[in-house]
Amino acid sequence: MLTVALAVPAAPAAASGGDDATASVPADGAALPAAPTQVELTFSRPPVAARSHLAVVTEDGRRVNPSDTPTVAGRRLVQAVSIQRPGVFTIAYHVEFADGGEAQGSRRFSVGTGAPPPAAPVPAEAAAAVSEHQHGVDPVSAVLLVVDGLVVLGAVTMLLRTRRPRHAGPDPSALPGPSATHPGPGIRPVP
């Protein structure tokens, strides 16, 4: 039972954190002559649309995507955009993957400016749009956590309730070897 308690929590944990995007359309740093109607991000593993958020914003913080929940097409997230004028745009995203991992990052592109976008931090509006969402508790993880707790509690209870028999050792008079009545060879008994 203790083996089960140790094996369940030791299941592989999904990676979390960095920018897991392998490609984007428009490409990061692209200078486009005309506005795209959608943006795409490709990842190394399948994302979950309902738990992923994407915002496309102008330099002054206006959103150009009607929804922050993109659609999934394989390992790609696709988001419709409505870009009405030239400028620099930032795609900011927070993605949860089917394996439970997460990634976040940003991409920049320009439309109608004739120059790639300058290096700049992610606009606060874009960062806020993808970070201010809440996710519920994953029901499978919650059940596994409860099962882990019950298994550990059962193992601890069994260990505490199991009594070890007291073992005082063998009777010294039953042991072979020198004693007061049978000293060993070359030893005289004490009168």
C-alpha cells in the first residue's frame, strides 16, 4: 500500500513556464504590407482552447481581437483579428496544454509601417488580458489528490497500529559457551 502512495504522487509532472511556441503567423518581428485577418501560434504540444488565452493589442493598448479564447487546430491556436490601421501589434498569450503544462509569451509584428517592430516590453494591457483570467480546479487532479491523501493516511494508520512483539533476546542460560557451571576449557570454576 505504501508503494501505491509513493507511486501516485511520483507521476511525471508537466513542464511549466517558458515560451513553448515554435512558430507564429505573422512571424515574430514581421513587417506586413497588409493587415492579417487572423494570427496563429504553433506549439510543440497540443493546447487546450478553453484554458488558453490570447490578446492582440496595439501600442496604445487597444485590443484588435474580439475574443481572448482562440480556436485550436492540432498544435496551433488561431485567433481572428480586426486590424483597421497601420501600426505595431503585440500577440500576448497564456496557453495550457493537454498534458497539463503551461506556457506564456509574446510576439510582435507591424502592419503598413514598412519596418519591423522595435524591441519593446509587452504592453501592460496585453499582459493583463492574458493573466487576469482564472481557471477552475481540474476534477481529475482533485480526485487524485484526495486518493493520495487517503492512501497516505491509511499507510500511516497501519504503521502506527501495528505493534511489534517485544523481543528480549534468548535466555542466556540456553546459550552455548562458558558459564558459571560450565566454564570453558582451561578455566577453573569459581568455588
